[in-house]
Amino acid sequence: MATQNVLILGAGAIGAFYGSLLSRLATLRVSVVCRSNFRAVSTSGFRVTSPTFGEYTWKPFKVFGKPADAGNPALGGLRKWDYIVVSTKALPDVSDDSVLLNGLVGDGTKVVLVQNGLGVEEPYVARWSSKGVRVLSAVTIASCEQVEHGVIRHNRWTRINVAPFKCPNDTGRDFVRWLNEVGVRDAKFDPEEKMQMLRWHKCAINAAMNPSSVLSGGAPNVDMSLDEEMSRHLIGVMQEVIDTAPKVVGIEMPKEFATAEQILASTKKNDSKSIPSMQQDWAKGAKMELEVILGAPIKLARAKGIEMPRLQSIYALIKMKQKRRDAGHKL
Amino acid sequence: MATQNVLILGAGAIGAFYGSLLSRLATLRVSVVCRSNFRAVSTSGFRVTSPTFGEYTWKPFKVFGKPADAGNPALGGLRKWDYIVVSTKALPDVSDDSVLLNGLVGDGTKVVLVQNGLGVEEPYVARWSSKGVRVLSAVTIASCEQVEHGVIRHNRWTRINVAPFKCPNDTGRDFVRWLNEVGVRDAKFDPEEKMQMLRWHKCAINAAMNPSSVLSGGAPNVDMSLDEEMSRHLIGVMQEVIDTAPKVVGIEMPKEFATAEQILASTKKNDSKSIPSMQQDWAKGAKMELEVILGAPIKLARAKGIEMPRLQSIYALIKMKQKRRDAGHKL
């Protein structure tokens, strides 16, 4: 196979973790676009620790300080990448990040969106599919964090599911095979509709845990799951999403997906005191992924005449909370 | 008519306002039990300002520093009061305040509960009805605040509805007539079932506005009502309560009660930037009336096999928020 050039756009914890693994294949040249961690990574690369893959340093092929640099040959960039992995936070209410691919993609480029929530693919399809760019949709449950700039701690799980989105059926199989080859045994290639159900299913978990932590003042996952009234609420939110998904997507929820009760039971056993990522964002004053995790499912359901009362209440409350902080109110 | 002895238990804004009006009748001797405002009131009485009744000072017949003193003849107390108006905050999860009537009531004493929420009457009936005490249930929409100890500002509205609760049909008509006589033209005597619908209806408003302000970081009523997503949520919560009430109480919601849309429209026009009382409590670190406004309707509905998804989510979130603050977490 000819050498393939892979660009990780948004080399935070998840992007750097999978990028570092892909780079183990001799046929792949993996580069990264960094933002806040640019200085650390361009000097020393990434330091990764993982219960599955051990402890290692990864020096990306090229480290770029912004997306445009990755398209500038004078800086080692390419006018057309083979693969671009987008692992930025999805904030469609703040910016349309599909525009960042300007000057980096062309006919045959595959863009893998490793992002949470619903509706993240459409802006990329709308902007790029007529140029021959192919969009892949991916969901991972890997738990990774960047504990300091360039230092990635992989906590547990490696599973990532990848599927074509509005492009030919087999697009992206090679990407999954590469992941399998470097040891991500549970990287899996899925058909498009199943991916949408996976996204809804993960959205059920995110929509329950994430905003509830922010609204209740920063509660850890395990504390919420062990509180009697809160556990009813969490199951209620997850069930609302799980019940709505088949009506919107048009297929049954796959039988092997965990039920709301199973997810809650598993959260109760998580003694890590982990805090949902949305609360981590809130605590550091960053924007939260409200639109892709709450706004999008509500909108998709409403278009089919279905209301999601719990989700809508949560969405309204957390948006108002963010709006008040943005306006400078002391909360 | 023989002189009637009336005791206001919990002489905050609402209790002092109605007490000061009742005291205008020569046949009533109105005394008060104060807590934080005892020193100010026993020295100078209450200073009341009202758009309806003007500006005046009210010196209660007796001012007691605690409920037990009101039953101690050596301090001017009585072993049996004719009327006791209970206008304390209703916090059944913190304390059963019906016990405070110990030594103050006997056969024929009427207890008027001017409190928000649902289920406030039962503890009083359970403890006292076998002793011949009669319980009246009351709801007011008067907007009053105690701007400093002993200084009561009546903002607007005077309406108070009073009804017997599990006692003979006409019990308490005299109390309403007295209010009418001193100028509260919209004091109204209602049958028991209608009072329960009034309580549910007011609960719809409280359950929507109060916790939403706390969860969104202190938003004023008008700001919430003017926010598009929030207004959907507020209508959703009110509608959920309004739809549930007839199924629990067993009669239709009276046609003359405002709809959720009408309540929202009226809130949009309220340019006072008023903050819901629950948020005022939260801001000063006080306990919130979560049980009577949220817990009770959820429990009553559940006993009939009805779930209230929006209310339950709000209830779980705000309880968790309070629990975290009580545990000393920085929010």
C-alpha cells in the first residue's frame, strides 16, 4: 500500500490517543493540528500512558499550529490529505468547523468525525461532498484525558465504531482495519443506519449524565447514579432518548445495546468519581456541547412530531444557565 | 360577637400583612409569634406600606418570641387560641411544624394554613383533629416582602382563598367575612375540592418558576418567560401539573383558572425583575420548599399511576444541588 497521509485535527486526548496508535503502522504518516498544546507537542511530542498499550512517547510526523498550516507545503503541509480525523469539540452554535478543511481536502479525501452527539456530519457533507470528499461518522467510548499539555492518560476502553455517512458502503473499511492491526481489537465498521442508532444510544448517556452534573452543581457520575431520585431522572432521560431514536431513524434499537437500567447499574459501580466532560467544560468556563447532545435530538424528534419533555426541560435550563454566565451574572 | 383571639404563627411578610388588616376589627385581638424579627417587632411593631391600604404602623396585641410562649399565661399567652394563622415556610422534610401548636389549641380552635404547595394540611389533621381542632386550607397570591425586620412591603394583589379541610362545610366562613370587612374584597370562601384545585394550580406556577430560577443560576421571572426555549419548558411544566391535577383530585380544573399560556403571557409583562422566592431562599442559604412544591405532586400522581417527567427531573436536579451544598461542596 502506498503511504497514506493522516491528519488529526484537534489533537486533544481522543485524537492523540488514536493518532499515536495509527502511527505504529509503517504505511501511515500521522500528523496533528494542535491548539493550546502546540508548544508542548512540537517540542516533545505526546507522552501516552494506557492500561492496554503501556507507556510510550509519540512524535507526530508533523505538528501544525493551525489548520491552514496543514495545507501549506512550505510548512510541510499537503494540499490534499488522504484521511482527516476530526476530534474537536462539536459546537455548531459557536462555529461551523467544516470550514477548517478549506485547502486540506480534495477528491477522495476521507474525513472521520470522532465527535459526540447528533447532526455533526451534515455540515461536512453539505460543504464537501460535491468536491469528492467522503465523510465517515465515528463514535468512541474510550476514556482519555489530557492531564497536561501533551500528556495523555488513557483510562479504559478502546472501542470505536466507524461508518460511512451518505457515501458508498465500504468507504472507511481500511481505517478500521488499520486500527485492528495496531491492536484496537474492538474497532468496528458499521453500516450507516446502525451508526445513527449508536449515536442516539451514546447521546442517551451523554444527555442524562452531562447536563445533570452541571445543573446539580458538579456532581460526579457515581454520586448521581446512587441518589434515588436522581437515578429515576437519569433512567427517565435515557429511556426518553432510547424510545425516540427508532421513531426518528426508522429502525429498531439493536438488541445488543445496553438498556437504561444496565447503563445505570454500570455507572453505580464506577468508583472513579469521574466528572462528566460537560461539567469539566463548565468548570473551566468553556462552551458546552449543548446543541449536538441536547438541541439536535430535540429538533430531530420535533420534526417527526415527537416531544422529549425531560430533554427539553434540561436543555432550556442549562442554556439559560450558560446565557446568564455569558452575560456576566454571578451564579 | 365575643372578642376572638387570633395568633399569627410565622409573622413574616404574608402573616404580618393579613394580621395587620384583621387587627382593624375591634372584635379581634391579633397577636404574633416572631422569630428573626422578634426584637424589631416587639419594640416598634410592623411598618406596612401597601398600594391598596396605604402606609401604617401595626402594633400586635402581643408579640411572642417562640410558639411555646404564646401558650404561657404568665407571658400573656393563652392555653387555647380561637384562630391560629400558620404562615411559616412549609418544610416537611426538615420538621413537622404541626407540633408547634402543642399547648396552644383545643376543642374549636381553627388553624388556617396559609402555605404554598400540596399536602401541607395532613400533618395538622393527623395530630389535632381528634382534639376538636379544625383545619382550614388557604392560598394567597398577595406579593409581599419583609424588606427589613418588621418592615413589610405589600407589592400587589390581595386575593386569598380559604376552605375547610376535612371538617364541616362552613368552618372558617367568619374568617373570610372578617377579611372582606377590613377591605380584602377578594378574600373568598371555597369548598374543599376547589381549594385542592387552587393549590394544584398555584403549584403549577411555583413548580415552573421557582426551581427553574435556582437551576439556571438565579434568573428573574421575566427573563425566563422571555427566553424562547425556557418559555417552552415553563409551559411544559405548568401544563404537566394542570393536566395531572384533575386525575388526582377527581374534578375538572375550574374553567376560570388561567391556562399555562395565559400565566406565561402575564409573566412576560411583569417588568419588576422579581426573583422567585425559592431562589431568594437559595441565595441566602436557606432551605427551599422542595417537598410541598415538587415532591408532593409527584408522589400524589405516582399513587394514581401517573408519572410527571418534567417535574421529576427538576425535583431530582434541585435536590441534588441542595444535597451538594449541604455537604459543603463548592458549586
